[in-house]
Amino acid sequence: MKEREIYADVRTVSPCIVRLDGRAFHQVTRKFHFSEPFDERFADAMALVTSSLLRDAGFAPVFGYTFSDEISLYYVESPFFGRIEKIDSVLASFASSALTLALDLSEPVAFDARVIPITPELVRPYLVWRQQEAWRNHINGWSQKVLKDEGYSAQEAASMLHMMKAADLHELCFQRGVNLAHTPAWQRRGILVYRTVIEKEGYNPKTQEKTNTTRRVIFIDKDIPLFDTPNGERLIKALMEEREKTSNSSTMHVPT
């Protein structure tokens, strides 16, 4: 019967990106009364889920990038030796359980997953693409919010915004008191989660001297640069290069 298992031997190459997407999360956010257009409690929970995927899922992605209801994870070595059905099912189920716990929900939520084989040279273009989607999600979300505040239904607001250009959406929000350039960075650019090293001051009771030690931690960065700028390029390059140099080490230094 083993030969009847569909996709059991379909594998991806390394490196790869795994993208998780929430299933019907617009219903979830309405049901549990999250703020519109963006709820920081929900965004923080998604960041915690991403952090758990780096720390607790049994694999070691280099970093995770999250906005709205999606998470992208970059792996130098594919989990489960590249077996796609295992990667998709395990990571999606882990994320679903982690978010249910993080938000203390009374009902479970679900993610789906897809695998994107990639080369190191394509990692930043991928992130630029997803960050552009985060920006589109941002301006559309705020535009719908200001129209709904004026009494339009969600369907009416969507119809009014259909085919409007980004500059027009900016102006629509600005005329209603929302400057999209001044909204929190995590709404506009998403959140990056990665490992870094921090210094911690301690005390040696034997020598009665202060000491400095380093700790490797997972950092949730809610104020990231645009990935298509030099600062964004440097950050992603540093994460990828340090991962290569410290694959057998316990520390990773990332510029801030």
C-alpha cells in the first residue's frame, strides 16, 4: 500500500522558503473583535508564532518575515529532507496551534503552507515582493476603514476603491485625517524575526567585579527598513552571511 501514498516522495531542493497563510482569517478577526484595520495584539501574536517557528518547531530557519496573516520562513537546509507533504503539514499545523495558544482563542485557526525553492540571490527580491504586498495591504486596509467609518458597508467600500491608484488612496486617507506615512512601521513594512546576540551585564561574586556576557536571542524587529533600500539589503545580507559563517556556532551578530 505504500506506493499508493500520493506525493510521498515529492521533494524540494535547498534552500527554500516556506510561506504560511491564514485560512479565512477575516472571519477570525471579526469574530474575536480585533481592531480595524490593524490590531497590534494580533500582529504581536503572529510575531510570537514566527518566533516559535524559529525556536520550537525543531528546525532552524534563518529568519521569518510576517505581515497580516502570513509568515515566510527562509531555510538553508530544507526540513524533512525536502519532503513537501511533511514540510507543509507540520509547519502549518504547528503555526495553527501556536496562534490559537498565543491569542487564547476558544476555537482553532488554520494555516495552509507552500514551498518556494529559491537561490540565495533571490531571497531579497522575494522579500521585496512580499513587503510590497504588505504595503498594498496597508493602504487598502486603511482606505476601507475610513470609508466604513463614514457609514459605507464593506462591499460598498470595496467597490469604491476598486481600480484606484495608490496615490489616490493616499489622498483619500489624508483628507480623512490619516497620514499613511505616519502609521506604525510594522503596519507598513511588516515584522522581521531573527536571531541575534545581546550583551548582558552581570556580577562575579568571587572577584566582586561586573562582567559582560553575551546571549543569543530571537529578536522581533517591528521597525525594519524597506528591503529594496541599501539598509534593507545590508540587513538581509548580514543575516544570510552570518548564518553561513556560524552554522556550527552559537552566536550571530546582526547590525541594527
